[in-house]
Amino acid sequence: MATAICRHLRRRGLRVAPFKAQNMSLNSYVCRDGGEIGRAQVAQAEACDLDPTTDMNPILLKSTSDVGSQVIVNGKVWKNLSAASYFREFDSLLKEVLAAYRRLASEFDFVVLEGAGGVAELNLRERDLVNLPLATQLDVPALLVADIDRGGVFASIVGTCGLLEPDERSRVRSFAVNRFRGDPGLFESGQTMLEERADKPCLGVFPFAPDIHLDEEDAVSLDDRPRGQPADGELDIAIVRLPYISNFTDFRLLTTARYLVEPTVDAPDIIILPGSKNTVADLRWLHDSGLAQWILDCHTTQSAVWGVCGGYQMLGREVRDPHGVESRLGAAQGLALIDSETTLLANKTTKAVAARSAAGDVAFAAYEIHMGETRQSFELPPFAFVENEPEGINANGVVGTYLHGALESPKLLTRLLGDVAKRRGKCPPAVQALPKAEHYDRLADWFEQSADIALFEELYLR
């Protein structure tokens, strides 16, 4: 909804920017200045025809365990904190949030703020950096969005409004019913009941839109991920769904790929190890689950194995974490598909790069986000070149790279898939993707067709 409003306002010729004070996501992106932010704010910036900046997401939390996260402030790693320790930093973090917002507000006609989770978490109200307490400080109106596809929309909307403080309740000027399936005419009486009980107007009932695709924030979305089936004779691609999987937006063009969490009887043509926010823990999980041996067995039957970032580190003999930058587990044995070792370091590498394929004929944009340094015992054919320096490896059916976004290049991905298909005697899947701009325009159409635009202007633009 936030992205849709961004695109709607931009199409009207307004200068608009996105803002999410605090995001928790393992899908992140590196801005041009090297700062790291959540991928959702990148999509929203693109919808606004802007380059993303760290002001759009001043605080990013990247979970490293069930109770702790790496805290990134203004694009740079600050420290690892438990939830309790993080809340104790509320005052200093709020200052950073307010400063980032004010910088954006000084440059744009409108700033679209995205909240997070429920807005009536009573036990968190005094330490809420991203929802109505922040909206109150900034004196901005709010739109309450409820997901009817999850069920309980009446309790969600009416219950939320009932739990808000009077000043917060007046700040919520309307509500929207999102992801509605079926005939919205059948919900007219429900809309009337909600308006009466919540004492708020309904901005609109917005349909479920499976043909609009945005980059996802976290792995929960993989549960509902629509997947096409490979055609007969087409490559079978499997992506390992690591417990701490990160930046799986790398694989958005692989629409027929399947995610798996355990060994299968069949051997896929390509097995992909994605990025990880806790590489040592995920490596140990690979061994404990039997997937590590399965990958090795598949490789002996000519399955290609690709690793990106943390997945690249796993391809080597060992990953060490002597400083405890991701966990206290110390080290884990790798797959030994390449003769390399990785040491996780205290300083994080975050940079946007211009790269070209090893053959030199495909140029592509990419970005690096990793804590580790990988050393190979001897040189292997590189995956790519960055500033004329070799990067990663591509040899003997094994591909490894630190370059996020490389597989989002249709030309490069087509080349890589074609190499495997030729060796396996199969057809590569067609790499087709609707340009992102068209998805953002579809999203704005979706908003404009379902929203009461006159009400929207009256409540939010005046």
C-alpha cells in the first residue's frame, strides 16, 4: 500500500519519497554511498523514480538469532543487540529517526511513512519508533491497512481503533481493507459495519493482485510464493531455504525454482545456496539436515552448485567466526567444493559495484554485503570482474560470487543457465521479467481503481 501511494503521487507529478523509521529484514540493499537499507524501501524509492538513500530507512534490524539482531543505523553497522538492550537505546535511536525524516521532508512535497506490524501493541507503545507514536511526534495523518486474506479483519480494525489513545485514534483518518478475494460487492454490508463500529471511513476495498510483484522483505513470503513448473526437458532448479536466508531477491527471475529444506530423491540440475545472516549456524544446519551430503552427492552426478555471498562462503572448506560477529558458534566445516576458507571480520563490506562477466561481454550492476573475507589456495576461473579484478569462481560446475544482484541481470543469467543446460542436455528456462516500472504502474492503477481518491485527497493531501 505504501509503495502504491508513492507511485500514485509520483504519477501526479509530485516530489515524493518513502520512509520507514525501523525495518526488520534480511533482504537488504546497498545504496550508492555504501549505506545499507531494507529492500522494501528500495522498491518504494524506485516507485518514486528516486535513487534509494539511507534516510529512507535509518534503522535496519537483521536478525542473527531468535532474540538478537545486528543493528544498522544510517546505513552502517552499529552493534549487535538483544531485544532488551535495543529498547534501552530508544532515545538515541529516536534522534536518528527524526533527523533522517526531517532531511527528507525538507526536500520533498510528501513523505510516505510505512509502519510495522500492529499499531496497537500496548506493551511497546512507549518504545515504538515506527508507528503512531512517531506519527504523533511528526504530526502526520495515518491510514490503517488491514489484510482480509489473513482473516479476522473485523476484530483487527475495530479492535485496533478501540485500543488507541484518543489522540492516536483521531490521527487514523481512515482504514483500508486489503487483499480481498472475490466480488467486493458482497462485502458492502461488511464495510458499512466496519465504518460504524470503527467510526472511520473506508478508503477502499483493495483486491488481491497476484499479477503485481514486488521485492519481498523476508522469508515468510516464500510460504505463499507462486511457482511455475519447469517444462518437460527444462532445467530443474532448487534453492536451499536456509534458516537465516537473506537477499533471496537475487533469484526473482528464477520463477520455476523450488525452495527446499530437506534432501529430495531426485538430483536437481542446479542447486543454489543463497545468502545468510548467520553463515556458521546455517552451515551446521546443512550438515545436521543431511543437505550438505545430499548436495555433494548431487554434484557427483553433475548437478551444478551455485553459491551467492554466504552461500559462496559455504562452498569452501571452512567458515570461521573468531570475533563472534554473527554468532558464538566459532566455526563450521564447509562443503569443500572449492579450496577456500572464509574468516568473518568485524568490519562489514557494503558497496555498490559495476561488474562484467568473465567473458567480458555482459556488464551488470551489483552490490556486496558481507562480513567475511574469502581466500582461495590457488586461482580458479573467475565468476566476473569488478574494476578489472577477478571476483568469485566459475569452474567444474561450481559458481561462487559475493555479487548480489548478478542473477538479476537477464543477460548474465541466460548465459549461466545456458551453460548448465548444454552440459545437461536440457533447455534453459526463459528468463522473462516485466520491467519493475510496469509493476509500479500496475500498483498505482490498482490503488486508483479501488480507492476513493476524493476522500484520499481530502484526508491526506490537504
